[in-house]
Amino acid sequence: MSRDDLKSRWYRPEQYDTDGPMRKLISEKVSSDSRVLDAGAGAGEMFSYDLKSRVREVVGADLDPRVESNPQLHRGIVTDLASIPVVDDYFDMIFSRYVFEHVQRPSAFLKEMNRLLRPGGSLIFLTPNKWHYVALAARLTPHRMHERFNRMRGRGDEDTFSTVYRLNSASDLRRELRMSGFVEERMTFLECCPNYLTFAQIPFLCGVAYERFVNSSELFAQLRVNILGCSVKK
């Protein structure tokens, strides 16, 4: 059975898109006057959005030089995310998709996000939950295994980055965000179609069973795969 057949048997097409809730939240927060930063934008191949025609400016920042040719941005900056060459209070919103798990220095990173946001501006993030089986497996295996696994999923080594999971639980996020000058607006735990397990039928079905279990009650919310959050600069 193909990967598409596996997914279509158990999930509706709209459930394949794990980024849908983040796109919706971003869309709710922007206006035609917004300046937006995509923190960790990369080449733009992993997360698609349509903001260039809707906002004043979309800037991307990343160590990956491909950010300069990212077609979704007005401007791409090659830089460390803890030291972005933009003036204080410049952005109305910052979003970051699957970046927090790679952050080596949470305090420096979040304080830089705070510096760049205007007062009342929003920081939106989507990141893996370190207590989910995917993150637990990633933490217990070497990076070369991550590269091999992602090749099976069709992702190149250049898009497989080292993970540290220092901003990947509710308690870690709330502590670091509060210390960096943010106020929590929302934090949601999401479990979706087990896309990581589509390489074989039995692992995929185990993933389906897990998804059904953790989505059966809010008691199990903190065992779900992703954390979607929005915090506001004081």
C-alpha cells in the first residue's frame, strides 16, 4: 500500500496539512500595515504561505544562505537568529515554524525576538513536543539516523538540522517566554496524521492508534506531537 493510500484510508485530505492551524493563526494576526518576520525561513520549501501581497513587508532570517532567494519574502537576511541586524520594535509579528527545537540558547533567542517586536506584537510558533514519541526517538538517536530517516521521507540532508529540545515542553516554553518579556496568549497541543510513519503500514497503524488515543481527551493533550503557541510582547 502506498503512502498516499495509507493516509487517505484513515484521514481526510485536509488532515494531512499539519501547518493549517498555524497558517490560520498567522492570517488572523496580520493586516495590510504589518511588518512580519519569518524566523528560520530557509529556502521557503518546507512551509508555504501567501503574505507578500497582504502585508507591508515580509522579512526572513536564517543561517541558510538560500533565505536570500526565498520567493515568499520581500527580503532575506543570512544571520544567527539570536543577533538579527534589524532595529528595535520593527516587526508587528514574528512566526517560527519548527525552529525552537534547534535553538541552543533559548534566552538569547527569545530576548532577540522580543527586541524586534513592537510592544503588543505577537510571537507565533509551531514546534515539536519533546514528550511525544517522535521527539523522544530523535533525542535517543544520532543525527546521522535523522538524516537517513528523512531521506526515506524524501527530505535532503541539507534540510535536516541538529535538535536540542530546550524549548519543547509547556513548562520550558512558559518559563523562558516569561523571563524574556512575553505574556502567553494561547498554547495548544496538536496531534495529526502520523506522517513520520508512512514508510510502512504497521508503524503507520500504530501511529493512528496513538493519534486516536491522545485526541480522545484533553487529559492526554500534553502527549500530542506539536505545540502551537502565541505570546505577546509586554
